[in-house]
Amino acid sequence: MYDNALEFLDEERDAWRPFEALADLPDEAVERAVATAHGWSGRTLMGHLLAWQRVALDAAKELSVGEAAPAFERADAEQDGLGIDSVNERIEAEWATIPLAELRDRFRAQPGELRGQLTVVPETRWLKNGERLKDFLENTTEHYDEHRPDLDAVLAAARP
């Protein structure tokens, strides 16, 4: 699918760029639940995306020093055991407690941290490994695509 890591990183960066607008919304707009976004607020969407992106970041850190990515295995086991809805509810509850300024800081920093970490992972451990690439896609670009309608709804609700 990708000839080199730069192709993936560019695609991931482009897919993430529209979501960056969430960090710049006024506090009240970030906190407002939006019916057309599954009742989620911008905060909820930010936390949800960061949580799943964090799985990819943790896996990238693991793959930078070894062949295994237990972070993906742990996430899969949690989903299998609890169900995706329960996992997402747990994520929402966790991120609801984080101060908004900290959430914004993480939202601005973590995507770059992931991209940077992937540059030090040998391509054979992720980009050229079909299973691992699938995991990274599911936690990044494909996931962003799934939530693009939610982003659009949150941003539309924030407009005066």
C-alpha cells in the first residue's frame, strides 16, 4: 500500500489536519454536546481520538525497540472482553476529568509525537507488516475518517 513511511506519515498528517480546529474552539463550544455527533462534545471527540491514537503511539514505542506491539494486543483484548461500547464509555469518562487546557495541549502534541516515533521504527516492523499496518491504519487515518462527520457536526454547532 505504501512504498515508504513518508507516504503514510503525509497521509496521516493530512487526515488529522481538519481535527486540529477542535483545539481552537472556545471552551463553551468544546464542552457543548452535539446531537448530530452521537451526543458527543468536542471534548469527547478529542479524548476519543487521542485515546485510540495513544494505542498507536504506545505500539510505535514498543516497535522501536522490538518486534512485538503489546499495546495493540491489550487494546484488542479489552475490546473483546468488554465490547467496544464499554471501552469507549470508559475512555469518555477518563477524558472528561482532564482539565481542558491539558486536553488541548495533548491534542496539539500527541499526533506529532506519534509521527516522530514512527520515523524511528524500522519499516519492516510496521509499514511492511500487513497486520501491524492494519493496526496503525485502524487507530489513525481510518479512525479519523470514521469521525469526520462528528467533527463536521461539532464545528457546525460552534459557528455563531
